[in-house]
Amino acid sequence: MRLESRRLLVDGVPRILMAGEVHYFRLRRSDWADRLEKLAAAGCTAVATYIPWLVHETPTGEIDLDGGTSEYRDLVGFLELAAARGLSVIARPGPFIMAELKNEGIPFRVYREHPEARPLGWDGERGPTETLDYLDPGYLGHVERWYAAVMPVLAERLTTRGGPVAAVQLDNEVGMLSWVTNTPEMTDSSLAALARRAERRFGRQGALARFGADPGDAAAWASWWRCGGTPGGTEAQQLALHHELGVHHRERYAEYVHRLSDLARRHGIDGVPFLVNLHGTAEGRGRTFPIAISQLSAAYAGRPQTTSGSDHYIGELTVENVPDLYVMNAFMAAVHDAEQPLTSLEFEAGTGDYGEDLSRLVSPEATELKTRLCVAQGNRLINYYLFAGGHNPPLDEPVGDGNDRIAFTGERHGFAAPLDPEGRPSSTYEATRSAVRAVAGAEHLLAAMDEEHDDVVLGYVPDHYLTEYAHPAAQARRRQVGELERFRGMGARDVLARALLLGGHSFRAVDLSAAPHSAGARLDPEGPAVALASPPVLGREVQERLAAFVQGGGRLLLHGLLPTHEEDGTPCTVLADALGLTAGATLDGSVGYFPSVRATGWLPEQPEVRAGFVQRLRTALGCTSQPLALDVADGSPAAVEVALDGGGRAIVVACDYPCHLAFWRGLTARLGVGRRITLDGASPGLVATTTADGEGQRLLHLVNVAPSAQNFTAALGQTPVAGGFRFQLAARSGLMLPLDVRLEGAVLRWSTAELDGAGDGSTVVLRRGEGPGQALLETARRVTADAGAEVSSTAEGQLVSWPGGSPGSVLRIQLT
């Protein structure tokens, strides 16, 4: 398996790998065949599994990988069984694996022998999780021993050597434990490396002035950083210290992952991709997911045959969080190079009842909706996690922690999975199989396609997500983090991204950082408009890039507050100055005050609307501008359009205007951004996009996350889809419709039903929906069809029409 042109190639052919996670170490050997057979019956072509160091190391310190001491350790047997079943394997050997294992999968011995590897966090206190300093020499020495044992076993069974192992994941969710607990890794060795870095960048006196501590005084330096620059540090020093701490962790994580990949290659892993798993969803949302991209992109960006994979748990897909998933994928792609495809290494499947307390149940169709959206955006590997449950065997040596098992979830594990711990299908098994079938039906087209986009990109600023750490007493830092969390990414109240997506736009994202690999380095004034959710914090280099972009003729939609300073608190108004704007008073809603705005006459008369915040904008003398919304209290502009001499235009919306789609569509239209796809009659909640290959073949993707059915017609540009056919799309369902698909001596111009496989050149196989349907073929060949379908000749071609039938049943069209 190889990564090429953002595709996943298997034997040189673009494929989409559909996998499910099955933990052999949580199942008896006699159960493996049953779980793998049910995985294959669901349509999956690959199995993924963690390979836990904690399980495979025996009490004597030996590493058993062939089951000589326990059937739960028989990795070799599991790999061979997967190969015999024709399944590829995504191997995930850690060292950290999480998966609710004790110590996140690291043997207890490592902690006993190397207490110095356990990080000290704020104020010298240990964090609440069993994480380690990734670059601690003692820890790395044990990692080398683990990789020296496990990697040769995998290397002997790579697909390049006739085995099943198609990809290897490096560690798991690197940096997650430190982030979620606000516990930076401040061991002595880490802070010594930080001191060297600071002195190299700023000089000793420069570092002292910038951070408030002398990098040449190891004890004082360590103490100062562990207290977060408090008390006694200036606000500027607090901000600079926290920002530098985040950058330092980025660099260390990259070094760690690079060391792991070097170790893996040294032990024979070559010719298959390395994968890096990104964490970050929380409470059913993806708003924090870009933190992992910010933390880890340096670990894989531009690295040959290495790519990232998402790890998401967002439950139901609804109008609230469908922009989250869409933006997660877009931001991931924004830092990928031209070779790196999107993957998903932990794609939530199952009922969502993770606590086994029935406090949460996810509908079966959620998995299919999320699958459809992700493959439309170019995901080439989806691993359903957890696909099959199991049980947690006892530790060989009891530790007296209450259950003495390998994990803290009890005896049974994975009770929410499509296959429960006993192997019984849950309510979500059939839905997962339906999702895989939908992808498999069009894989021969989809695997070589890319998503098409409208003339707008969403800006991603990595430093807006460098917010993992804030000392409890560092008030300046905590205020800054609050601002960033409120305004970054998808915008205040997520309205910017939601308005774009639910307003009918498909869009990619652009990395606006100064990193050489980033798409932001190629920002083109003649290219798409840039939409950016704007906190008041924005680095000088990004401001300068955006200013040059607009001054050179580019188009910018800025939603939030005007940028006024950099990450370290240094005042910076480069972008605002270029636009001829100044930030006036910012009014937040509070008890007894309700900021409100009204759109001006550029739209048909609109009611005034309450806003959570309003920033009153002032325009410079000579600035060519038009107010688009006014603060009703004093008439100050809260949204303006600015025209620059060089032909550039910018719209600044300095209030959280509600998600009124007419308003936001009007803004994008003023910037010349049209919609490729229009859906007449659809209500909010229907997401539409297209994928296409280099030969003009397309798939129209329709994902209805609304709780009600949709009744609509569709058009691409000015051309009606399916001759103006009126689609009936059930609530919480989707379609993937073929357009201009070439066959032998024929072209399938369109179908209102999905493909159910590639056919054989003389057969088109369709998966019927609930109601009547049609397909149009342009051909000189004779066309016939089964399942009660009728064929008639029209000016456009041979029209196949069929009545309503059993949803999911197959209809075959023959060409002779």
C-alpha cells in the first residue's frame, strides 16, 4: 500500500480501505474467526488492532508475541488468521495505545525504573494521568527494546512481502493526555532543552527579558516555567512563556514521532505507510480537534509515506456538529502535502453507550451519515472503532488497584460496539454494513476522485489552537485562551462555518501559517476568497500575508474581532491598517445589556437581531467602505465592506450575526462567491458536494442530517440534475449519485439511485431507494432492465424508469 496524489494505492490501484478495530488481546483465540468473519460480512476489507506492550511483556521482562505464555499474546496467530481471511491489517503497536488500558498500554515496570520520566506540571505537581516525557532517555531505551521485538514480526508480514500488514501507526494520540489535563511536560530534561532553544533563538539576555527567567540558571529557569511566570512576571512575559511552551511541545512531539519512524524502519518496516492518530473531539463536538493538528502536524507534514488520521467521537451528526466534522477534515487536509490523503483511524461506530449506563444512545444511521460525509471529502481509510468488543484478562502480576485487569473498564469491554463483547450484533451492526456497502458501491470511482469546491477557502491558523496550557494563576493567559476559544476556527457560535456549509458551499481550508509546507504559503490574490474566523490575536506574519493578499486584489471575509495583537501580546494592526479600519468599543451581552444590529439596505429589509457581541468599527479617512450592519444603539458600523485601490475587497463582520442563511449567502455573493450546487426546496440540514476524477466522471453526494425528509430538485451550475427529477430524501439519510460515468460503449449520464458496484461494462447495478427512480444512458447499445423497470428512448438517450420497491434491493440494467 502506498500514498500518492492524496490517494491510497493498493497494488497500484486507488482504493478506499474500510476497516474495523478488533482487539485480539481481549478475545480468546477460539473467538477470533467469528469476529473476523462478521467483520468481512459487514463488507470491511481490513482489520485494525492495537498491539499493547503492557499485554505482551511478561513479568520476567520477556516479550511474547506468538502466544507461548498466553493466548492473549498470540499476535502472530491473529495476523495469520487475518491473512487467511483475506483481510489487510492496520497495525497499531504504540508504545502508547490508550484503549482504556492501565498506563495507556505501557508496562508498570517502565514507571518503576524511570520515575524521572513522569512529567512535572504546573507548580512542580505531577499530572493526573500516567503519561511520560516522550523524549526521556530512559523511556526511549525501553521503547527501542519494544520496537526491536514487535517491528520485525510486522515487517515479516508486510503486504510488500505477501503478508497482510498494510500500514503501521506510530504511537497513539501523542500529547493528548498532557493537553486534556492542562499538564505540560516539564521534566528537568524537557526544560533544559527549552532553555537551550530559548537561548539559541533570543540570546541569554533576550530570553531573560522575554520570559522573565535566565536560561543559564537551570534551577531558577525550571522553577519559573513551572509557576507559569507567576507571580511577578509581566503580562507580556506570561503570554510569551505560554506560547513558547506550546511551540516547544510541538517540536518535541515531532522529534519523538520521527524517532519512532526511524526505529521502525531500522527494524524492517518499509514500503507501507506510517499513520499518525489525531485526537481532539469532546462532548459531541469537534471544535477542539484542530488542537491535535496544531500539536502534531510537524510530525507528519511533508514526511514521505506518512499521513494523519482523525480520531472522532461526536455521536449523532446534526446541524449543530456537521460543520465540525467537515471542518476537521478540511483542516487536516490543509496541512497535508500533495501526496498525503485523509484517513480516519478511530471512526466512531456503535451505540455510544460507553459508560454502560444508558445515559447516551446514538442512532444506527449516525455511522452511515458520518461515513458518507468523510468519503465525500477524500477519506481513503476508515477504521470503525470499536467494531467488536471483548473482555479484559487479568494482569499476570496483581497490582492491587481494585480489579487487577489490563484495563479499567471492568471485565467486559466495548459494550457499545456493533459486535458486543460476546460477539452478538447490536442495533448498529446492520447500519455499519449499510455504510460500507454505500462506499463499496462507488469505490471504483470514488477512490480516484477529489472533492470539488466553491470559490472560497476557510482559513486555519495553527497558533489559534496552541491553547493546551494555561497556569491557573496566569490571568493574562487565561483571558487570551478564552478569546481564542470563542472566536477561532469555525467562528463565534460556529456561525461562519455553519453558514457556509448549510448555506450550500463546499470548501477546502488553507493553512495561513508561515510554515513552508503550508498551502497558506501559496495564497493567491486571483484565487478563492478567504473566510477567516478572527480572534483579536493574530500573528504578524499571518496579518502581513492577508494584508498583501487583499492589497494584491484578493477577497477576504473576516468574522469576529479585528486583529490587534500577536500571541505574545505585542500590538499589531497590520491587517486592520491595510483595510483602513480601527477597532472601537467591543460590547458583550450581559445582564441588562443586549447588543443588537440591523442589516443595512443591501438586503431586503431585515429585522434587528440580538448579537452576543458587537465591535464598533471606525473607517479611516479616504477608506472606500460601505456599512452592511449597524449597531442599533448608536448607528456604528458592526459589519463593513471595504474596497481597496488594488481591486481587493474585504468584508468584516464584527458581530456574531445569527446563522440567517440569506444574510451570509448575500455576503459571499458580494465577494463573487457563487454556489456550484443549488437545491431548490431543501430546508437547512441537507449538505451537498461533488467529487470528480480527471476524466469528468462525478458523484453527487447528498447528506441529510435534518430530522425531517427533504423534497427538492438539484442543479449543478445552470444544469438540472437528473433532468429536474424531484428527489425525496428521508430524514437522516444520504445518496451518492453517479453523473457522466463511462461504460463500454455508453455513458451513464445520471441516476437517481446509487451504484451498487462497478458492474462488468455491460451491466449497471443500482441500489434502489424508497420511491420511484430513473437513470439516463447515452448509448447505441440495446438497453434492458429487470425489477419491473421500463426503458424508453428520448432525445437525450435511453431512459430507464422503475417503480418504488424494497429499499436497498438491486436493479440491473443490461447493455447488449
